[in-house]
Amino acid sequence: MAEPKFAPSILSADFARLADAVIAVERAGADWVHVDVMDGHFVPNLTFGPKMVADLRKATRLPLDVHLMIERPEEWVDRYADAGATYLTIHVEASRDVPGTLAAIRGRGVRAGLTLNPETPVDLALPHLSSIDLALVMSVHPGFGGQKFIEGALDKVRAIRAALDARSLQVELEVDGGVKPDNAARIVAAGATVLVAGSAIFEDPNGPAAALRKFKSAIRR
Ligand code: DX5
Ligand code: ZN
């Protein structure tokens, strides 16, 4: 099985020590840093904004995979682009103008991502596949780390994988929520290329490097 990229979610790290968290996952061999931006409206939780992204940009060389769980993401594209986001992912449920927002992200030289909540049909993402660099399948209801993986997400991953391959589109296919060493192989087999993991990485008693080794050996098996 092809090895996926790993994007630890700093939502499960100590917010008072986020620079240390990104340095630790970079040393541990992570590929990207997943940055969960929440506004207290689109999801019932609040995290941080563009300044945190700008400050994290100075702390690591890894790509910053910024997941915007915010209403009206179109109003924030410039600020997250200025902050140094590598990928900027919006929710299809959150924007009044999905094509325009994706084009604005790419227009700023940032890779554009599109995601959908567990209850949102995959059909809402399919029309946008040629306008994005990343498709993100949510496998929990967004807002909090440490939730249980929703199995129905695998069908969405397979549907998006089939649509991408049918059109030979080079788009990263990422899965976020409840991803653990014991389900990682199934998620990759369904067609995912990037795995987000928060609690499995930052709450491993042996640290992020040991956690990443568990993921990699589970996928190689
Ligand atoms: C959920 C976030 C996830 C979260 C995943 O709203 O988008 O990125 O950090 O956490 P785990 O891996 O613990 O489910
Ligand atoms: Zn996320």
C-alpha cells in the first residue's frame, strides 16, 4: 500500500506550547501540520486566527494545512494567505460562493481545499474537483478532537477517489477525525493520500514519534 502523508492536528496539542508541538511533529517525521481554525459559529468551539498561523509559519518548515471551520470563509482568504497557509480548506456548507472562494484562494498562490461534514452528500463536492488541490472528508462532526470515526466516511473517500481517477485529477484526498493506527490501513485502501490525526499523535504516552511509527507499521502490514 502506498504510504500516505501524515498531518498531525495541533488541536490536541497544548495551545500554550504550539511552537514546541510543531517542532516535535516535524522531528517525528510528519509531512504537514494540520491547523484547525474554529469560529464558535460554524462549529461550537473556538480556537485561533490568522496570527497563530503566521506565528506557526515561523516555527516550522512543514506545509501548513489550514482547515477553516468558519462561516463566510470568503471574507478571510486574504488574511490566511498573508499568514502563510500552504493549503486553505473551506467547508462546502459554510460559503455562499464556493467556486469564487476556491478561485480566490488559488489566486493568492495558496492551494485550495474543499471539505464536507459527515451528513453532507458527496455530490456537493464532486462539481468542484477540477478547482481544488485537496478534498477533505470529515469522519467526525467537526469541532472537537477525540471523537469516534464515522464509518460512512469510507464510502465518500471511495466515491471521490473514483471521480478523481476517472478524470486523472491530481488532488490530495485527506481524511480527518477519529483516525487511529487501527483504521488507517482501511482509510488508505479506500483511496486517501493524507491522514489527519490529533489525539492519536498528541495523546500517545510515548510521544508523537512513537505514534507515527504505529501508524506507519499498521499501514505496511
Ligand atoms: C475536528 C478537527 C480535527 C481533529 C481531529 O473538528 O477538524 O482535525 O483535530 O482530532 P482526532 O484525530 O482526535 O479525531
Ligand atoms: Zn481538521
